[in-house]
Amino acid sequence: MERRSLLRAAALGVGAAAFSGSLWRQAAAYPALPGTSPYGALQSADANGIMLPSGFTSRVIARSTQTVSGTGYTWHKAPDGGACFADGSGWIYVSNAEVGSAGGGASAVKFNSSGTVTGAYSILSGTNRNCAGGATPWNTWLSCEEVDTGYVYETDPWGTNPAVRRAAMGRFNHEAAAADPVRKVIYLTEDKSDGCLYRFVPTTWGDLSSGTLQVLKEVSGVLSWANVPDSDGSPTATRYQVSGAKVFNGGEGCHYRADICYFTTKGDNRVWAYDASANTLAVVYDDNVSGAPLTGVDNVTAADVGDLYVAEDGGNMEICIITPDDIVAPFLRITGQSSSEICGPAFNPAGNRLYFSSQRGTSGSSSGGITYEVTGPFRTTL
């Protein structure tokens, strides 16, 4: 720990210019630095080309343009963001399709209590570049369009109710969403080099048909939320409507846990933590400061124990773990797929199976996507 403290002090000394205001006050515990993973070193690649820690195994759940085993459903192209939902003693994994020209949407695959696939089906179609999204506490999936005039669609993981466009949540280059049940808001990231962090305040919690879109401001180091005057982003884009709106370089995944919204920015390769209770912002990980293995930050999720799992868009095709004691290390690596990216990491309700996709697989094209499951002794205590 003494050596880690010295490394952190040295790193902050080099990178102090990156921190200011409320961010600097939170920097003492960050950024995460390279260390030994709680799961140990990665082993040789398995039959699926995935390097995993000892005790973990992988399997292929679905392949783009091919029928999901045990079902009659053809899995979508370019799988992206995803989430799991409890379904009795089983669960459902939903996955977006990042396909343009109204070819996007989202699909779901259903599992029984033993993890056997029992069904697969569409839950959204005819939309554009559905990149990431987020789950709601009332068990719907928010699928976000990554285009300048993109919408958020609220979908039913069971495929019973039709998807609904939630125009009140703003029209911009949406990426991901994360629900905060304490403050009763939905955080939203924007995939632009001069993008913003937003939150949607529904008129009634649990009903996203109406509400107020707000953007995060920072003036003289003080953070606040301001209403966006025109949430449909026309003629002025939402990110340019509020003076002092804080700019983030390419917003990607986000995940809420225990008063904190974690989100990533690909332009500067950072993982951020917005502490909603304290109204502070901190950089959890910065590759320019940390000198760690994580590059191409993208989708992010968290285990109940508090570990963050961050997927790479490129890099070494890894999912890296960031522990509560600020260690960053590879958790897995996909080999032989350097023209792809990892998307949609999500745990099943029991927390012992991790789902994710390689968007373009070995082919390097959207038709070659592969969706995986990793099973093993994920830790439940620190």
C-alpha cells in the first residue's frame, strides 16, 4: 500500500492539471492504478478464444445472422449494449443492434434457472444505431439511438408490450442511460467530442412519457443541473443550449450504484464518478495518469460487491476490472478479434454469470457479432 500511495502521488503530480474544482477535492482516492486482479492472472485462451482467470469458463450464446440454439430466432447484427432482468427463477439478457438505416433495434434471449436458453425474440425494430442504454427499476430496457437526432425507446424485455419512443428524454446523440431511484432521475451520456452529461427528471417516477431534461453545469468548480430549454435539439443542439454546460469528450457507458453514476469518455479514455449525494465529480481512471492497461473505454457495469467491469472498444479486446480499492487489471481478453469491440457487459441476477458481446467477432463486420457468457467464482465479498 505504501508503494501504491507513492505511485498515486507521483501520478497526480504529473496529471494535476487534469483536475480542478470539485474534481480535485475527490482525487485523493483516485485514480485507479495497475495491480494484481483479485482473480489472478489470465490463462491461455480457451476454445472460444477467450483468456480467463483460473476457474472461469465461457460459452457462445448467439451469433449474428444465425439462429439462436434451441430457438427459431435469428440473432441481430452488431450487438451492443445490454442488461439482464430476473424472470422467475431464470433471467433474460437483452442486447441492442447498432445498425443504421432503420435496421437497428434490440433482441432478448431467455434462460431458465440452470442457464439453458429457452427462447429468443425481438423487442425493438426499425430504429437507428441502438448503441447502449440502461435498465429501469420497473424492469424495462431503455434503448438509445446513437445519431444526432436520436431518441430513447423504452422496451419490454419480455416482448409483450410494444416499444415506446420517449421523446421527452431529449433528442441528441444518445449513448447510455442509468436510473437513480433515490433522486428519481435517469442519467444520460452523449457520444460527442463536446458532449454533455444529462439527467431526465420524470414528472412521475416510473412514467417516462413526460418530464424535464437537465444538463450538468460546472461554474468555478461548482456543479449544478440546469434545465435544457428545448429538449428536441432543434434548431440548436441540446449540448449548446445552456451556458456553462460541462463538456465531456465522447460519453459512452454509464452505470448507477449506491449514489454514484459511473460513466466513461472515450476521447480522453477516462472513467468518471458523479457522486449524486455529495454533488461531486471525480476521475476513477485515466490512462494518461494511471498508466494502466485499460484503453478504449466503453460500456461499464458493476458487480454487487462494488467491482466495476469496463469493456474496451479496441485496445486489447479486454474487459478490465476496477476494484473498490482502486486496482485496475484485465479480467478477460478476447483473442483473434482485433477489428471488433466488446459491448454489453451485464451480470445475471445471481451475479455468477457475465454476458457480453464482441460486436464484429472474427469477421470484422456487423454480421459477425458474437454474444458470450462467462461463468465462474465471481466474488461476493471484499
